Amino acid sequence: MPSDSRGGLARLALGYGPGRIELDYDPARFAVLAPAASDPPELSDAALAARLDAPLGSAPLGALVGTRDRVCIVVPDATRASASDRVAGLLLDCLAALGLRDAQVEFVVGGGTHRAPTPEEIVRIVGSKAARRVAVHRHDATDASSHARVATTSRGTPVEINRRLVEADRVLLVGAIGFHYFAGFSGGRKGLLPGCGSDRAIQTNHLLAFDRTTLSRAPGVESGRLDGNPVNEDLEEAARLFGPTFLVNTVLDPAQRIVALYAGDWRTAHRRGCADYLETHSVSVAERRPVVVVSCGGAPRDINMIQSHKALEHARLVLEDGGDLVLLAQCAEGLGRPDFLDWFVPGGARAIARKLVEDYKVYGQTAWGIRWKSERYRVRLVSSLDPEVVRRMGMIPHASLGEALAAVPKGRGYLIPYGLGTLPILAEQRTRRAGGAG
């Protein structure tokens, strides 16, 4: 958080890739929006184990897993900060203590439609010990032969899941709780779908986020909201039809240390974690301002443009129409998909929306979101992307934060150092959102 500097200025560290950018700013001009500085301690392995032994809404693992069971553990991919390596090691030790052999356990990296993780990333995701002991499989959303159909939701989403999960006796979901601008929150049921879903299932579910009549975001689809959010309600129905055995979700601080863990029933534990997260990571704001500077929070949160857009979504909530939005996002892996730029067709956001109606794709809606914002605000991007690529997306490229701020009119603003983990809520909207995660 801010520290005093010379000349009446304050200093703030903003994450950018694996490093950070130091900003000296005038507190009279900029207010910092960040979660309350309660600074909870990192949980020890003993504390994590204690939470596993006292699950929420569920019997302990020992009462759910038999000694002859085959267990599949789903973990998130490299674009998600979750400390899954610590959780994976803990679960392996727990299962071994129950009498299971390593050959009875396997991991599936549930990356949805993201690229496959590299061997080095797999070691980081599950930890070196688990990677040596247990088979780790990469989910492929486009390989129909690797999926099995479980059911169909009432909204028409085919619950097509990685066959390894369907064939396992017990399925454990590992993830991290955070805000998600489609599903309300990450973690929980997202480990199953979209994490281990078929491309068709993922596209069908995510289409619920887009209103094809108004060519805009569907009602109820927003960060920090579960109830009344059609994307989440469809995901929860899919998970209920499948029936995961157990869930372990972490909450990380900006240094990616585990400061909370929720274990137990896939819905009960996740919802408890989401309610707590909303309470501790939302910030009440009295007014919109003409300038907002936001950092995703550094790697892996700003690994590519598709991930970084989530910080834009939060920042624009407190930005005046026509204002300046400065985004710090290194995007070391580029846009996130080789075909992402193809969505930025002539005609702006409305043309992208019409293209979505004709052939919906998840990343097409992200492209629409970026273009919609760049038409409503001046979006200034500090990144490693080619400036011409940035301009094609409708944003203004800048080589440095200093250059971007020099181009911004002298108005009052907000600084958001952890864009993905901070939800600004205007005072008049606080009542409507209250209880939305419960």
C-alpha cells in the first residue's frame, strides 16, 4: 500500500509482469482503491490441513474416499494464481494416509479453452513432488473423443466433461476464489465447467453472458454476483448434475500466499468463500472520476490481453463517461489466442456484436468488451504489445506509465493496484449487490 515520499507525494508499487512499477502521486488528486489492509497471515501447512479436516457442508475426505477408489484431482492452469502446488501436495498426503496408492490418483489440468500447459508449468501447478509421483493430464476442450456427456442443463448447455472425471470414483476440485466478470466469481464449479468441459459446452454456457437482442451484456452478468447471474446458475446446475466429491479453494494475497482456504461441499464451501471474498475485496466508492489507473496485479494476472481485460472491467465501474483509463498489463504471452485480433473488425463494438450473434466465441465477447470500453473511454495501455496491435483493438499504446499519465488531463482519479482482486462498488449499488454471493 502507499508509503510516504518526498514533497508531499506518496509512493505506490504497481505490479507489471514479474516486477513492479513505482509511482509517486499526489494523494490530493488520486485516491487508492484496494482491499482493506488487514494483512492476514499466510496459512501454514498445519492450518491448511486443519481446514481440510473441518469441511463446510460435507463429511471429511476420509468418509468420502474408499481405499480402492480412483481419484481425479482437477487443478487450474498456468493463467490462474491459486497456489495449487501446495494444495496438491497436501491432498496427496491426505489420500496416502487414507491408504490410497499413487497409482490410484491422477491430476487433470482444467484449462478450458486455454492453451495446454508446458511441462515446466505443470511442475509449478502441482508441485515437483506430485509431478514425480502421479500422472498429470492436460484437458483438451477440442478433443471430442476425450469427453463424456453427463446431462444437459435446463438452459441447454451440454454437460460434456473430460472422460477421466466421469470414469473416476471420486473427483476433487482445486481452485482459487476471485472475481470473474462473467461468472461472478472464479473457483468452485468452474473447475468442472469450463475447466474440464468441451468447447461446445463452454461456448453454450458463456453465450448466456451476451444478450443477442440488445447486442450487449446480459442482465445479471457481473463481477461479484452469483444469484441472478445466468452464467453462474447454469454452471452450478451443471456441477449439480455431475456431482463433484469435494472442493478445495484458496484465497491468495497480492504476493500469492494462501491467506484463506475453503474446503468441503462444492457449492457450500465455494459460496462461503465468495461471500467472505466480496466482503473483504470490494471497496465502496462515492463517485465516478475522470481518471482511473489500474494494474492487473502483475503475473500471471497480466499474462495476456484476454486475462488483463478483467482489470479493465473493474476499473471502468468508477470512471466517468469519456474519461481516461490507464491499464498496466505486460501481456508477456501476447493477446492470449492467435485468432483474437481477428475479432476486431471494422465497425467497432456493434460490428463485433453482430459477429457474435452469427458465430459466438468466448474470446469474441472479450474482444467486444475491450472495443466497447475503448469507444466509451480513452483506454491507454502500457504493455509489451506491438503498438499497432493495441491501436487495432481501439486502445492508445504508451511506452511507459509516465508517458500515459502525461497525456491524461489534470483531473481527480483513482489508483487501483490490484485490478483483478478489487471490486469498486458505487454507494448506490451496494444495496443491490448485498447478498449476491450468498
